Amino acid sequence: MPAAAAGPVGAVLRTAAVAGAAAAVWGVGIERLAFTVRRATLPVLAPGSRDLRVLHLSDLHMAPWQRRKQRFVRELADLEPDLVVDTGDNLGHPVGLLGLKAALEPFRGVPGLFVWGSNDYWAPQPKNPFAYFGGPSGAHAEPKALDTDALGAHLGSLGWTSLNNRTARVEVNGVVIDAFGTDDPHREYDDLAALTPGLRGLRSRKVRPALTLGVTHAPYRRILDAFVDRGADLMLAGHTHGGQVCVPGYGALVTNCDIPRRQVKGVSSWTHDGRTASLEVSAGLGTSIWAPVRFACRPEATLLTLTARSV
């Protein structure tokens, strides 16, 4: 290469290398730990209902040494939520439950609902992050099982209710909520047919709910369509990490499921067969310990203020 050409090309390469290094430092050392609370108000309750404050937690991927994350989650109790909804992937390490217990203790006695993600069953393993560009991630050949039973027992001890292929009616501050959910759709653990008897029973009751809530870990289209068909007014999900690594001005590059990229995080709506429900997808608070980076996508919890519809 001629010397005259090598100079400008070399300068471009050096600039790119410096920019890449700076982005890596930011994504791994700063933004990954820049926990934030996203707030939104949704008019989804029956007319005349009192407001409800719902804290949506997702994708903590907790490891025992992650004290800053644990402290942030503990401090979320200061928001005084009426209800906590946990959309799964709580664990990020075989003994991650130790850190999760420390983080969630202030919520003991606060009503809660939860579903599982794959990382509530299986420990994370090293993977090629570029594989996500080929589609949703698959299962490992020899995954290490986590103590899901112990996790469920602890969340139950807080007073939280499992919605893993189940239905439940909860009353929060006088507001009746009919809730249903699925086990992890990403690993196809969901069983939508199992919801039918429970929903039939809820709808046979004389008291009508102010809200019908659908909860799942991974917002696959088939799940969202089924939730809308089953009467959900509001649907909560996680799993996507908001794309985890995004491009400013463009957004998420991948979703790790089949939801449109524009709906990879935040509040939107979902329509199926002429009916529309509100959808809130959390970007989550964690990452896999094998891919500890976020860029243009801060880790988040969501505080939803649910208000009454006008009609």
C-alpha cells in the first residue's frame, strides 16, 4: 500500500478501534449497571376503579455477587407498589437465589404474580452472541438444572402467586384482577389449553374484574394473539432485554423472539382478530453473566400506573 494511502486508512482504523474500545467500556462497565425506572400510565381499568401502581420486574439474571443490582431492586420498594409482576429469568447463576432473596425481601407481603423464563430452570452457558442474528436462541445440549422448586417456594413465601399455565383472581386495594399466564414460551413450556378451565371458572363468578391481565416471559406472537383472544386488557412480558445492544436512532438489532423490533420494549398495543390490548415489554434488569454488556438500552424496572378507562 502506498504511504500516502496508508496514512488516511490507518487513521480510520485507529479511530474505529478507539471508538470500539470506548463503546465496550461503556457497555460493560457503565450502562450495564445504570439501572433506571421507566414510568408509564395506562387507562386499562374498568370505569370508576381506583388507580393501581404495578411494579414490573423482569430478567434479573441474578448472580450472588451482584450487590449493586440487589440494592437497586431493594430500593424499588420505596415506590410503594400495590402489585409486583415478575416475568421471569430471575436467576443468572446456580446459587443466584441467594442474591435474589436479598433483593426481594422488602417486597414481603406486597401482592405479586410471577411466571418462569428458561433461566429459572437452566443455568446460563457460554454462547456466541452473534448467533442471535440467526433467530431466537436454542437450548443447550447439556444444560445445568437450577433449583426451580426452591425459587418458587421463596416467591410463594413473599405472598406471590404463580401464573405458570395457571389462572388466579387477586384483589388489590379493592380492585379485582383476573390474571392468567404461561410458563416459558421460549422453551415451549407454555400450555394455553390448561388456562381454559380456570378462565371459565373466573368468568362464572358474579363479581366482574376491573382488569384482565395476561403474563408471560417471552412475547411470541402466538402467545400475545392467544392472550388477546382470551380477553386480556393488559399483557406484560420480558425476555427481549430490549435488544440489549441497540443502535442510537435505529433501535434493537434483535429481539430473541418473533415480536416486531419496534415493540421490543416499552408500552405499545397488540391487535388480533379485531380486538386490541395494551402490551408492556420490559427491557429487564440483567444480562447473562456470559454476555455482560448493554448499549443504548439501559437496564430497567417499570412502574405502571393503571387508571380507569373513560368508558
